[in-house]
Amino acid sequence: MTRPGEEAMLNTSQGGDLWGVPHIYSKICTEAKGMTSRHGEQRHRDDATSFLIDGEGADKVSPLFDILAKAGSGAKLSSKHIPLEIRTKNTDAPSLLDRMLRLLACYNLVSAGAHSGEDGDYGLTLAGKAFVNDENNGSLIAAYQSFSNQDVYNIYDLYTFHFKDLVLEGGNLVEKLHGMPNYQYKGLNPEHAKSYDTAMTNFLKIIVKKILEKYRGFQGITTLVDVEAGHGVTLNMIIFKYPSIKGINYDLPDVVQQAPSFHGNYIIYFRFHVGGDMFSSVPKADAIMMKEVLHNWVDEHCLKLLRDYYEALEEKGKVIVISYMMSKEAEASNAAKFISQMDLYMATEFGAKQRIAKQFKPMAMDAGFSSFQLKCLVFNVIAVMEL
């Protein structure tokens, strides 16, 4: 059975969880992984953000981050040593690398020691660690490489040339322009779909890791259903930390059939892949998780989902909603800019929207839930809520 307004989604390939974002998603690096010093956090976040947004070439220098990381924590390498790691005979390589590393140091992505001519010593900073290729914990560089592929439509082109049409006529802009829903359009090219899934998976690992550091609500859960879960990256990370949970990875049949057996060094810990349509049914459990699902849909469809999941919960069960959350008032912060861009993105791509806290609670109450709790906020924009 197909979902409302999406007649041909079943043939698309959705690898990582469906977070649907163009390269503006790179702003999620406003809190890059591993940054624990509260005082210095904002500076490192802004450095990483500036490099991705201003640099437009982050993917071209990714081997440098990997080489510095391989040298070990606190290690420094000279621009003369690095060419040995990349096995080049180009005599100009040390000078060229030193110039590139100076640029990275300007963004505080590497630390620079004293220079002697064209031979500086460089180390990896906290912000720079976010660009190291890391299969288990995710990498902003891998995500950026995927988003920099512009063969799939550019969201900014939609804003620039067609937003007026959306204002005047309403509806789903992508579907009007291309004659098919967002998911189907992206699935027309398998290579692009795979690249997009890789980006989503890398962002997802960074985000879920932070959620697991702050949110304790998975403790005591017996059975957890992850709705629209893709290949199960989120569920696998959760059960790696809470191995007593029986996890059910729930998504469209074509999606779960492609789910891999391994994610990096993580063995698949959940026991069940279940294919189905989230608008028709959901497996019974004492906890159902909806991660970045509601922002894809208008209120009417969101309310239907919540009512159905209320009925599917076992006694004393709960629904865990993970979603972007807009601030009540417009702000000039990076987080507010990001979520506002995401809000327009959802309007353009799905005819949907991001929401503020007071918009989630009435939906929960109307669906039959007796409580609504905002449990924590990660990266300043992603809310974990319990119903």
C-alpha cells in the first residue's frame, strides 16, 4: 500500500534513515562530534560551519584530516612529512601542502606550530576531527561529498526560481515540477540515491551518538520499533548500548530487503527487519520511535500516525519522537538559521513543515496521549520527546 500523495515510493532505494536534506544540512556541524568543552564549543562549531559553507571544497582536502588523525592524539606532522604518507614524488608537494594547511589553520581545523620557511608543524583540532573519515561514528566530509553532487536538483534553484509558484499555488513543488514525489525522483538514479544515503548515514551516526549521550529513555524498554528506519543504523547504535532491547527495524519492504548485515565494526544487534507501510500498521511494542518522520507530513497525516501508534502501544508504552524543533521566536543563531532553512526545505519538497514545541503537544493530546515531555535537545535543533 502506498502512502498519501506518494504513488510510486516503493521502488526507491533509501539506504540510511530518511532525513532528506540538501547540502544546507552541513550546518548541523554547528556542534561537531567530540567537542565537550562548553566554553570552547561555540568557537569550534563556528569554525567547522564556516569551512563547510565558505570553503565549498572541503571534500578535496579530506585525506589531510585522515593523515593527521592517524598520527595519533596530540601528534603534529610537518608539511615535509605528509607527502611521504601520500607517496608523491612531486617536489613542490611540501610547499603546496603547507599553503593548504595554513588555510585550514585559519579556520581552526588544524593547529599550526612555528614556521621555518615552508615547513610548518600541524596537528588536528577538535573541529578538524569532524572531518576525519570514521565508518562507525560518521564523518561530515563523507556527507559533504555526497551533497556536493549537483546532478540531482539543487534545492536553492527551487527557492530562487519557483518559490513564488509555491506561495501562489501551494501544494508540493517538487511533485509539480517533476511529476513525481521527492523520494521517487531521487531514486531515478541509483548512484545518486546511494550517494545520498551515504550522506544521511554519516550525519545520522553523529546525531545518534549525541542523543545517546544525553537521553536515558531507552533504559527499561523491552521491544523498540524504529519507524521508517531505513537500513537500521539508529536502531543498531541504540541496541549496541542497550543490548537487552529487542529491536524491530520497520520500513518499506524494498528498503528493509536491502539492509546490510554490518555497519562498520557494529554487528547488527536487532533481531527483526519488518517490511510494511507506516500508514497502514505498525508492530506492537512497548516503545515506538519516530525519527524525522513528522516533519515530512502535514498535521492531518501526522495526527493519523500518532493515533495509530497510540493504539499499537502495549500498556504503559511510549512513543519517542525525534524531530527538528524550531525556536519560538526568530533568532540570529546558526541553529535558528539552519532550522528556518529546513522549514522552507520541507515546504518546498514535501508541502510539510518544521514545528515549534507548542505545535507538537496538541497533536499528541488529540491522538489520545495523556502526556507530552521534551526530554532533551541536541545540537540546539533536534528534540527528543516522549508521548
